[in-house]
Amino acid sequence: IDNDKKTNRSGLAERDQAVIWHPFTQMQTAPPPIPIVRGEGTLLYTEDGNAYIDAVSSWWVNIHGHSHPYIAEKVFQQFQTLEHVIFAGFTHQPAVQLAERLLPLLPTNQQKVFYSDNGSTAVEVALKMAFQYWHNLGKPRRKVIALDGAYHGDTFGAMAVSGRSAFTAPFVPFLFDVEYIPAPVPGQEQVALERLQALLSDDVAAFIVEPLVQGSGGMVMYQPAILDELMGLARRCGALVIADEVMTGFGRTGKLFASYHLREQPDLICLSKGLTGGTMALGVTTCTKEIYDAFRSDDKFKTLFHGHSFTANPLACTAALASLDLLLSDETQAAIQRIGQRHAVFAEQLKQKPGARNVRRQGTILAFDLDAGDASRSYFNTIRDQAYEFLLEQGVLMRPLGNVLYILPPYCITDEQLDTVYAAIENLLKHLR
Ligand code: PLP
């Protein structure tokens, strides 16, 4: 165990604690934050030059690793030309070019791009588009159907359509009504389908789903066939289908988008995280022509009254264009397949190990449940904290979701680094026995 890894020579952790309130962090009990001074590729360096392997791409965002020189160069050039401009009444090259390049990569029914700032706002925009679509048609609908355990973000609309949990508990009185169906994991498909059938009515504005993999809900995975059935059913009953690809987009599931695994096409798609290679805050909501047309009118009240100060920030759009260049390269496409294959081999080994249950994989995402008896059931379990700390001591950054452990690495991760991550997991399993 290399305790030097967490070195805080400059006192930055104390200064941080004096002035900063961190996300998803119980500030009373959480250990001090670890100062990171530099990121390069898969590695995050501390003040002493020790490094952590970022096995989860930070918050699932840095698909090309950290501080990629190509993205950095493009953003620097853009900064010297146009760093920002109001996006109502004005436009710019990076925003137009990004929309022109993104749309042909998405399901063919996607026709328009609306920019925002992150995954939560991409979901907010999709929900507002869905509700106002029906409003503008003169047939208002009030309900949304979501999946148990879903996570779509932390803003109010995104919270409303997320599963109910400790994250949403204080806010429940302020969230609009949402009906839930079970996540259609193997064995639950029929129940999910029947429940959706029972809930669909002409008051359902939208059905929202994280295609193929439910992220924060615990890397819960379901098959494309059942998703096609659910989406097809929802669409036949008139509900708009929102695919939240904030986590699954940009190669994560082994294909460019999770939607590529499906026959059904969603009406709205939400993107963020890997969109800029995890380098800048940017969200995108795309929609069909039918939805867009419901907002085009001589009636000004049919306008989508939504926007943010930093909508379509030119630096973020430029980072997204550079990230797309890298993502579409043969090298990255091969890396995505290589990581998937390596995960598949390790998954088979994990299945033999006591302490690892429900081993699952989709593309570059590998997940399993830590089996530590009753202690592993609660989100606030000590096993989670122990695992997190133990892995850090092994030089690997992973953030278990309750008792769910997962790898979601940058595509530039080397075979040697993957081996280190796998070995750290094996050590953890031995340690917890
Ligand atoms: N949707 C999904 C599927 C996510 O995984 C997340 C974040 O984890 C979000 C939305 C929210 O994105 P952000 O954290 O950028 O607001």
C-alpha cells in the first residue's frame, strides 16, 4: 500500500475543506479530497508524481483520457478566435458543424440539435420538448413513464423521472408524477412489458429510458430485444420515447450509440459526458422533425422558451468536434473492441470467484455485485467505502455504486493498465473474504 499516493503537500486539501462543498459528498464524514495536479491519458497524477489509473473515466466522461493534446490544441485555437457568443439571434461555425456531424451518426429520424450544458439539462430539454409538444398540439399530456432505478440527473425534471432514492427523498413533494415499470433485466422482461401496457394511456407524454445500461442505478443491463418491445409499444400508444444516452453514447456499449443495437428509433435523444471527450460541459438533445414542427408556428407562444447563458459554447462545440475526430478514428474503434474483448475474458474469470455475483458486460463496461452478505445491500454500506479506499491504495480509481463495482475506462487505456485494474479487483475480492 503506497500511502504517498494521497500526498497533500501543498495543503490544498485543507484549503479545499475550508471553502468548498463537494457533490455527492457527506462533508462531515468524507475523507479529505485528493489533490490532482495533472492528467495524462488514463493517469491522474498527485503532487508527488504518483498516479491513479482512472478506470471510470472520471464521471464516465473522459473517453480519450485526460488532457488530450489534439483536443487541447483545437480548443486553444478556437479560444483565440471566438470563445463565446450569445446563441439566440447568432450562430457560429463549431455549433453548426457539430450538429451537421452528429445528426448523420444518430438514428435516421433525428433531425434537429438543441444545445445545453450537461446531461441533466439535456434531459430537462427533452422533457420540456415532450410536454410542450403535446401542449402545442392542443392535446396536453401530463404523465411520464420511467424505469425503476433510473438516473437521469439532478435538476428537478431529471430527478422527477429518476427512480426514487435517497437522492430524491427531500424533494419528492416538488416532483411531477411519474409512473415506473421494472427495469427489464433478464427474467423481468414480461413483467416490465405488462406493466407498461397497463400504464400507457392518452395522458402519457413520454417514456424515458437509458438504453441497454442503467448507469447510476447500478450498471443494470438489459437486452436490446426487450427494449425494442417496450419502445415499440410506447410509440404505438402515442408516447414519445426519450433515449437518455448521456452515459451510453460515444462508444461505451461497443457501438457508437446504444441506439445502434436497437430496431426502434427514439423520438428524442439526450447526449453529454463523452460528447466533448469529457473536456468541456456540453449537452445535446436531438429530436424528430415531427417534434420540431410542433414548435414552428406564427404563434409566438409555441416557442420553446428554454436556453442557458452558455448554450452551444464555441469552445465546448470545438472540443466535441475534436473528440469526434478521435472517436471515429480506426485506432479508437479498434481500442473499443479490444477493451470489450479483454473485459469478456476477465468476466469469465470473475464468474469463478466467490465474492463476485451477477458479472455482466456491455461493450467497454464491465460490472458485478460485490457479495459481502447483508452488508452489501444498502447504498450507504461500509463495503462500498472499503472497496473504494482499497482500490485507491492499489492505484486504481473506481467509484462503486453501493455494492456494484464497475470498470468504464478511457479508450486509450493500455493492456498493461487494464491488467493492473483487473489485478486490483482480484486483490479486493481476496481482501474482502
Ligand atoms: N443521464 C444519465 C444516464 C447519466 O448517467 C447522468 C449522469 O451520470 C445524467 C443523465 C446527468 O448528467 P450530468 O451529471 O452531466 O448532469
